[in-house]
Amino acid sequence: RSSLAVSCLSPSATASINLLHSRTNRQGEDCYGLSPGYWKNAPSNHIGDWNASGAALKVRFGDTFANPSNLANLSFLQVLQNGNGPSMPDNDELGAHLVAAWCNWKTGKVPASVLDEATLIAMSLNSVSGYVPTPGAPPWYGVEIVNFIKSTFSG
């Protein structure tokens, strides 16, 4: 395993702490996810990754994600550049982390068994009412979703 990789688990495995500890052979997969800051600079500094992600082809954030709804008319790059600025507040930076996670999945930096488009869409749709990663688990809201996505970053 590469020293630059992070061992990460799917949302349901992450939420199943008792299950995680009850199976000693339970292994996460290697994740090489990159942060919103990396992806924000990718069009000029990492054009190969940016093109491979297909993020430039995404017309609007709202074409894929529901929340934060105030970002719906922005492109993926605009969401990454926005951060949590005063004109379009996204206090948890959920939008930027969803975009980064989407780019990481599209480029194979995070395996689809850990995060895929359907899971990211479900996280976005339920970030206000509470995303439940596995039945019976406590719901995750913006900050918990962001923390999970950060757990897939390699550094």
C-alpha cells in the first residue's frame, strides 16, 4: 500500500462502528482523494486531472446536487472558488467538498465502493434533513458529510 494513500471505508461501514470493531479482517480501500483547494487550482496547475474529472463539462452545480441550494446556478469550478465567501455562504463548505469528492471519484482517486455519484447525490439531497449512511445510524448533516469526505483525502 502506498504511504500516500489513506485507508477509507464506505459511509455505511464508517457509520457501523460496532461492525468495524467486530470484524478484525475488515479493511478499508486505498483512497487518494484530493481537497477542494487542489481541484480549485486544477484547471491551471493540474489540467490532466481537471480534464479527466469532466468537471468542466458540468454546466451547473444544481444539475447534480440539491444542497446547498444557493450554489445551484454556479459551475463546479465556481463552487470550488466560492469557498464560504459572504456572497454565497456555505458555512460547512459542503458544496466544495461534494465537488471535490465527485472529481476524486471520477478520476479513480476514491473507489466507487467508497463514494460514487449516487451516494454523493444522496448526501446532498439529505444534508438538511439528515443523510443516514446505514439504517439505524445517527443522521449526518453538512459538517459530518464534510468530515467523511475529508477522510478520503490522502493529505
